[in-house]
Amino acid sequence: MNPEVVTLSTPRPVRRSLLVQRWTDLAFLHWPVDPALVAPLLPAGTVPDTLDGVTYVGLIGFRMEGVGFLSGPGVPYLGSFAETNVRLYSVDAQGRRGVVFRSLEAERLIPVLVARATLNLPYMWSRMRLTRDGDVLTYTTRRRWPGPRGAAGEMTVRVGAALTEPTPLEQFLTARWGLHTAAWGRTVHLANEHPPWPLHRAELLSLSDTLIGAAGLPQPAGPPVSVLYSPGVPVTFGAVSRPAGDVQQPHS
């Protein structure tokens, strides 16, 4: 198995739209983590995706806007909400790189219930707030349901200069064209596409977090190795497909 090349644009254009949405005001925080610790947390048929032998855990805060089905318009009110997720990096037997969500905090209960029931995504109903003061953004969350109730996080970042050429690590962490999840008794892959990320450097001003630990991962002991910001992109999700065959740890 050879993982696909990391590309700034999708290698698999979505032919039939399942969902449309827009992600805005994203903050990406990442820490290195031992692939051996991550492997048991991934769906069957996937392994940790690595760069130079290291994989990463991401804490991503943003606002979801205009969620709509097929190519239709966004659902009023329910289709727009703040979100913070904890994610890992995966690759399947077909070489498709993706993300695996360990938790997704969202402030709208109905989208949480729908995502849990349809794709078994670990959405959590939470109190959320995203505020902006000039170039400083603060993302705040406190979990309501399900447990562990009270898992929480608050991160504040200052937006810096635009990136003209992302590093290999920055590309590896952000250029993800699908997700893997265990649903309907099997592992499935849900592809997405969007324009290349408009990325900015960012400075982490403060962080208080228990979401990573609540997701079954060691709580990071030090600062993140990568802090990025993006004003956002429109996103399209395509059809669900199933990874085929067994998979072995990729070489990187």
C-alpha cells in the first residue's frame, strides 16, 4: 500500500454532491503523537498516517455555515453553528489519506443527533462560542451530552501573515480529502473537495483544554508544533465508499 501524494487540491473530484457547507474562521492546533498510541483508536482497515514516522492529533475550532443536502441551499438556523473537533490522521488500503474524528463539539442538537445516527460520527452537543476582536479569535466549548459531561476547551489565537507556500507538515495536516469512520458495521470513506486552503500563520495566545484527553488521547504536555488560521472555504462532500482489503503501516 502506497499512500497517495499529498496535494493542495483534491485528487478525487466529487461527482455527486451529498452535502454542501462552508467552513469559516478556522484555527488549527497540532501536536505530535506516537502512531502506536493512535492505531487502536482508528477504524478497522485504516492505520495512522505519518510524516517522517510521526502522526499528529489536531484540535480544530471553526464555524460551520450553510449546511445543505445534495446541492440545495443551507438549512436555516440548524445549518450554521460553531464547532470544535479532535481529529487524527489515517490512511486506508487504497492509499486514501483522511481524518478520523475522535470528537466533534457542536452547539445544535439536531445536527448532532443526525450525524451520530447516520454516519456514527462522534458529535457532542455542547455550549459553544466563537468571538472575534480584530485579529484575535476565541473558541470556547463545554460539553452537554453525551459524556464525559463537562469536557471543555478554550483557545485564543491571533491571526498572522498569509502563507504563500505551506511547508510539507502544513500541507500534510490540512490537505485532507476525506474522512474515515466506522458505520453500519464497516469502515467507510466519505470524500470531500474544496478550493486550496488560504492559510495564515497564527499565534496561540492561550489554551485550556480537556477535549483531547476526553477523546482517549494523552493530554499534550507542551505547546502545539503547528498553529494555523484560515478564513475558510466552501466544501462539498460526495458519496460514501468502503475501503477494500487489509492495510499495513505506510512508510514515510
